[in-house]
Amino acid sequence: MSVTATTAEVHTAFLRARHAQSEWERTPVSARREIMLAFHDLVLDHQVELLDLIQDETGKSRSSAFDEIMDAAITARHYGYRAARLLRTSKAKGALPLMTSTVVERSPKGVVGIIAPWNYPLTMAMSDAIPALLAGNAVVLKPDEKTTRTALRALELLKLAGLPPELMQITPGPGESVGQAIVAECDYLMFTGSSATGRILAAQAGERLIGFSAELGGKNPMIVCADADVETAARGAVNACFSNTGQLCISIERIFVHEDIAEAFTTRFRELTQSLRIGPGHDWTLDVGCLISQEHLERVSALVDDALNHGARALTGGHPLPELGPTFYAPTVLVDVPTDAELYANEVFGPVVTVETVSSHDIAVQRANASAYGLNASVWGKVLTARKIASQLECGTVNINEGFAATWASIDAPMGGWKDSGVGRRHADDGLLKYTESRTIAVQRWVPLSGPHGVSKQSYAQAVSTALKWSKRILR
Ligand code: NAD
């Protein structure tokens, strides 16, 4: 495979994947599980090499890179242990008690296409591939062009763990050619990236009538309640806003703080932001790395400049840091951002957050929900207060006294977006079952559902009506 796959090479990758899949489908789930558990260990054992590679490709901090190591291992372990239970034939209630016995089987979709972004190159290469493979599918993955090497190394480790050589294919290259070739041929499409691209791919998947799920952008709110501990909330906010240099779909870009503690919180948040250690290199003591590319730096700069030109104030940051490297940008806290500034409603995907003071928790909830996005939210305060607020938020995950990690790492629970933030879910049981087709098989005994031979249609209808009335009472 060349560095950029041609359309013909993508087609060949599908042929090979399909061929390997037909045998893999017959491989017992217990054997598939052993491969994923071996992969779990290999990722942890090779972590230094993987951390270096992820950092070299993305410029992120070492601790942000380590989040990916943890995530790959947790995903392999979780679905490795869970797959057999999810995939085994299950009983369902039959149409008529005793007379109909019904079971549900699960079969793989075939070849799952995965199109991934650059921000978490190991996580995004593996977190969807692992459940898809365990479900008996082959996978053709297109990583982002900026982060191909991490994906290729992860695949080498999967093969070292025992994955059949042709079962998962990586086809590097641009979205417009390689991505489109995958969309045209896959049996299910999993996409992570921008809402704009997600919209195009959803329409194409609809046209082909194939399954589709997508995790897209976010403009994630944090609510700091009147009863929050200021120091804890300010520390949490720093992590929630600036992890992975803010290039994280679930990171916080909007903070709504109750007026009772607004001054104390904002002052401490600014101080802690200014104390972040920013820079290049593999050193564990650095907190924040650089942005992915010059193009992205220009986009982030332009959005912040636009906000400043519209009257916003930068409490800290608001400019690039060329002395540290060509794509470093200072962690930025903005206040007084008017609603007509472009970043007020649109995702920055960088180390930039707006802080707004609100006079009540109800107003905080209204502002948080006044967004086209609905991916993640965070609430800080006493659990009783925060819990009530959490249930009113229109988004897929809400973290209480955490920024984003508590829900993401709760892999047994669904993860995904409302509104423009996504379609379908990853994680939880559906994160594996969506890569299967169900087959319902029902055995009918003694009496056909259309009525016994020799009984008039009318008498049968009366008997069934009486049975239905009794069933409603009995089968609760
Ligand atoms: P993007 O949509 O431009 O690209 C994502 C992937 O899609 C890349 O591999 C790209 O090559 C491919 N692609 C682009 N156009 C395509 C097309 N027409 N056909 C097929 N493939 C195509 O996104 P990006 O700017 O690289 O990534 C940042 C965005 O991703 C942000 O909006 C961010 O919020 C989102 N994101 C979401 C999650 C999540 O889990 N919700 C995770 C990471 C990133």
C-alpha cells in the first residue's frame, strides 16, 4: 500500500478484507477475545514507543498521549470480556406463550468502514475497530493523513496479538478520494470528525441503505454552581478546557458560572491557566502541547481575533506562542464575548474557552442548551444540586465534578451526541451490537397464528380477543 492509497488499492483492500472475514466469522468468539486481551497487554508493554509516536505525530503532551494508551487497553478489555455474552443467541418472548419460541441470532455486517480524525490517533483507530472485529467483521480504516503512522503501528500490534493478517486494512489518504472509496464499498460506516463532513456521509450512507453512526463536533458547556468548591472547580476547568490543547470533541469551550462565586472562580481559573507548563517534547512535566498544524493555528487565531474585535476581553492568552514552536497557541480565557462573535456558538477545537457569569442555575441551563451541538457537559457543585441540573442538559454525556473523562471512561455506558453532535452511539453494548445484523427465528407449535384448522374465523377472533385481555393482566 502506498502512502496515499489509490481508489484501486482501496478496492483491493476490501477484497482482501472480505476474504479474510468469511473465515473470521467462523472463528469462535473465545479465540477472538484472546487476541484482544493479548493486544491489551501489548499496548501497555509498548507504551513508551507508542507515546513517542503519538506525540511526534500530533505535538500533544505526554499525559494526553497516555490517555490514548489507557483508552485502547480499556476498550480491548471491556469488549474482549463482553463479546461472548452479547453475541450469543438470546431468547425473546414468543408471540403466543408456550406455542411460539423465539430466539435472536447475531451475524456480522461484513466489512466495517471507519473514517477517523487526527486528534486521538490511537483511540480513534482502535476504539471502534475493536468491537467491530470482535463482532466478526473485517475493518477498512482510513486514519487522518496527519496521523497515519500511529494507526499503522497499532495494527502491527493487533497482528502480533494474533489478528489474521488481512482482516483489518488501513488505507491512508485524503477524505475526498480514499474516504469516499470506503463510503462506497463498506457494509457499515463509522465516522468521527466534523459535523459538516458527518452530514455528507450520513446522506451517502442513507442513499446506500447501510448502517451509519457518527460522533461529531461539540461546543460543550460547563456549569459552575453557586455551591461549588472554587479551587476544585477551577482546577477541573483547566483540565477540561486545555487537555490535548483543547483539540478534543468533548472538551469544554463555554463556562457558565453562578454570580455568587464568579469573581473567585474566574480569578483562580485565570491564575491556574497562566501556570500551565507549555512546550514541545516527551517530558511528562509539560501540561500542554501544540496545535496539530499551521492551518489549524491560523483558524484558532482568526476565531479569537474575531471575538476580540467584537469586544471580547482575553483574561489570559489570545495569541500564538511562536517562541515555543510554529503551532503553539496560548491557553486562552475570554470574557464579555458577544453573541455575534463567530466562536460564541461555533466549535474552536483549540485551547480557548469563554466564561459567562449567570444570575441563576436555570439561566445557566438555558444557555448551555442554546446550542446546535449536544455532545458533552460538565457540572461542578454539591452532588444534589449538580444532579438536578444534569438531567436538564441536552447532551449525550454529563460529568459531575469532572470535565469529560468520567463518562468517556465509563465504557459500559453509551457515548455520543444529541443534535448536530452525532448519530448513534459508541461504547456500551450498542457499541458492539451496531456492527451486527440480528436474525429473529421463531418456532410455531400446535396452532398456527392464523387460527386452528376447522375453527371459524369469527370464533377464532373472539377467542384471541379474550386471550389478549387476559394476557394484558398476566404478562406485565
Ligand atoms: P473532518 O471531518 O474534516 O475529518 C475527519 C476525517 O474525515 C478525516 O479522516 C478526513 O480525511 C475525513 N474526511 C473529510 N472529508 C471527507 C469526505 N468528504 N469523505 C470521506 N471522508 C472525509 O474533521 P477534522 O477537522 O479533521 O477533525 C476535527 C473535528 O472532528 C472536530 O469538529 C471535532 O469535534 C470532531 N471530532 C469528534 C469526535 C467525537 O468523538 N465526537 C472526536 C474527535 C473529533
